[in-house]
Amino acid sequence: MTTLLLTFGLFLVVILAMAVGYIFQKKAISGSCGGLGSIGVDKACDCPEPCDNRKKKMAKAEAKRKAQEAVWKENRIL
């Protein structure tokens, strides 16, 4: 049980040290190679036109947003 507690404590210390380092550096977290931004890709899918699945998801999200907006307008106190 002592080994488990010591290991847990060590992990907490390491996580705390990483958090403090991040706060003081005020630098964005990035991968070791800099991520997709370093090679000029702005998004994960660099397609000019979204695929059919993505279009469906976008349409569904837009419909949900419009439905929520209608509910908010209906419940708004003037």
C-alpha cells in the first residue's frame, strides 16, 4: 500500500510541476513536431469541400441551433 501511495504522490508532484511550468511560460501546448500548423495546414481535414457525412453533421447542428434560438426567443421576457 505504501508503494501505491508513493507512486500516486510522485505522479501528483510531476503533474503539479508541469502545470506550474505551463503557467509561467504562457506558451501554447503543442506536439513535439509543432503540429499541423507548422506545415501550413489550418485544420485536420484540409478539403475544399466537406464530405457528405460532415455536411449532414453541419446541417444537424444548424437545425439544432435554430431550434434552440426559437425556444430562446419564445421564452424571452420583454
